[in-house]
Amino acid sequence: MAVTEKKKVTKDEKTKKVKELVKTPKDVQVKETGKNKKTISRKEAEKKNQKAVKKAQKDNFFAGVKTEFSKVVWPTKKDMGKLSVAVLVLLAFFAGYFLLIDIIMAALKAVL
């Protein structure tokens, strides 16, 4: 089996792509149905361009999320067991501590 390598897109290439999309042409030729060509307004061209920029930014975001998730070191089952026990012990300790404080405060309130 041959291992295929994925082409990694650098951050510079991504930002270059977004910068290219940000440029707005003065007039864009669009083919309509039939033989006629229609020139769209600058405002329409900017609107189309903004959609393309947003799509490129969204793609960059999700690519970044995927990269960061690949860097995560997930705990093992043994580590999760230890951490769960530690949380339960601390929970019991603080529950007892606040119960003791509550009993002392109730006793002081009854005396005074």
C-alpha cells in the first residue's frame, strides 16, 4: 500500500487567497442565458466578492480547528480514572467543609 501525502497549505497561501478575493473589479462580465452579455454593477460584484471571502475565511477557520485538534494529547483511560477519583474526593471534602460551616453558623445563630 502506498501512503499518499496530503498537500499542506501554508498560512501565507491561505492569506494570499483571501487577499486576492478581497480585490473588487470595476466591472465583471457575466454570461446570461442566450447570446447577450451583461455587465453587473460594482455593488453586485462586491457582494459576490464578500461571499467568496466569507467562504474562504470559513474554510481557513475549519482547517485551523482540524490542525489544533490533531495537536491535542488526549488522556488515557488510566489517567481519566485517577482524575475522576481526585474530583470526587475534592467534592466530598468541600461538601463536608461547607456542611460543618453551616452547622456552626446555625448553632451560633441559635445561641445569639
